[in-house]
Amino acid sequence: EHIGGDCKIPSIVFYDQVGTARAFGAEALQEHIIEQAEDEQWIKLEWWKLHLRAKHLSASHIADDDIPPLPAGKSAVEVLADFMRYLYQCTRKFIEDSHGSVLWKSVENHVEYVLTHPNGWEGPQQKQIRRAASLAGLVPDSPEGQARVHLLTEGEASLHFCVSSILASDAFSKTPIIAPEHPKEDEEEPRQQGVVIIDAGGGTIDLSAYSMRLSPSSFEEIAPAECRLQGSVLVTRRAAALLKTKLEGSKKYGSPEILRQMTEIFDKTTKLRLRNAEDPQYIKFGTVRDKDSQYEIRSGQLRLPG
């Protein structure tokens, strides 16, 4: 799916009742897939990557029971492997369709894979990623195969993106990152400047801080990378709890179906529009006939006070 140039693939997987993966990513959001999933009682996974999280991270706000369970007999590593296999197959098909199968066959046994992970994922989580890459068929389960898998923290990956796309640009090089409000006339221009990179992802928020020299360009980490389990899916999770509490006494609008609909709309629209915590926010879920002043619902919109 190509929507507004956004190439991010939703981390969604549908499994049937016997544990076979049936739909992935954007295709899992198509109406006919959703209908088939309901008819055949498929299991939908959205937050499955949180099952891989590092247990040492500060996470008093989330427990295993808070995350939707995996299908019976499936581990988080196996789900990750299924998703990797899907991405691999899509990539291979694109290359073969665009450049021919001869090109693909000439490189398929020599592909180097660069896989990113949250800053807080250490040895155990990295082993899980390597295991999933092997299960997915990306590389053989051997030292030679694993040598083609390169792991990179999301903080480092974001830094490389910023270097190539933003920090190295002419416009940026003429703009100081940090400048005092009232510089002294005899103060020399600093030789080093600071860069803080925030990767606000779905499951985690990763923060990295670097010292930067512009000429010649070089970067040095100046503080330990931080990782917090406060990503966007957890914002949506808290919104779902808020909606359930707010509409608890409403027979019409407190049903599981309406709450699920409101949560999905919040995730796709309301959450993205939030700019000022003091301003009220709205979830447009119904028609003009939907109204209930007791629950701040007017013209099909639920009002959330700032």
C-alpha cells in the first residue's frame, strides 16, 4: 500500500485457528481480509513486538497480561520470523519483477541484512532477532550465515538518517544547533555542538545524545542511550482505558464494539492532531444523530477535555 509516500508497514499479523499466518501489514487492513478474519475467527496481532521487550526496562505501567496474547503454540520469535519472511518475500518479488530473476539469483546468497532494534535491547533480545532471521530463511543458521546479519540500535540508525538527510545539508550547516540568547562579542564559535535524537516509535521511545563536529563531520556519543516503553501503542492503550471509564455508564456508547471503534479512530486521527495538552480533543465516530450531553457526545463526536 502506498499512502502519501509513507512506506511504514503496520506490524499486524492475522493467524488462523491452526496457527498459520494468513495476512500481514497493510493487506491485513483491507476490508475483505477483515471480513474473512471475522468469518473464520482469525487471531489479530498488533502489539506482538512488546513480547520481545527487555525485562529490565522500567515498565511498571505494563505487564505481560496487558499485552494481547500470542496464538497458542506460537512464540514471539516465531511471530517475528513470520513477519521477516513476509518482508523478505515481498522484497524478492519486487526485485525480480523490476530487474529480473537472474539479478536476484546472483545476489540472494550474499545479501547483508541490517536490522535495527530499540536502544534498550541487549544480548538476549539480539539473540532473538538473529534466531528469527534464521527461522525466516534470510540466512542459514550457521556462523557464516549470522555474519551477514548486522544489528544496529534505532538511535544509531536515526543518527545515520539525520546525517545523510538533515545534518549534512547546506541549510543545516549554516544553522547553529545551540546558540546562547545573548552571546558575547568576543566569544568564539564553538567547535562542537550537541545533537539529541528522539525516535518516538510504536513500542518504545529511544533517546540518544551526540557531540557533533561539522568540519570534518564526526559524532561521538556523550551520554548512555535511553529507552522507555512509552511508544504510541501505549498511548492508544491508555486512551482505550480512558474511554472505557468515561463511557462506563452508557448502554449505547459503552459497548465493546463502539469502544473499539472509538479507540481505532483515536489512534488514526485524534492522536495525530494533538498539539496542546490544554486543548480539548474530539473523536468523530458516528453521525449527527449521535448525541448524549451526559457523556459530552454531540453530532457524532466525543469530546475529551484538555
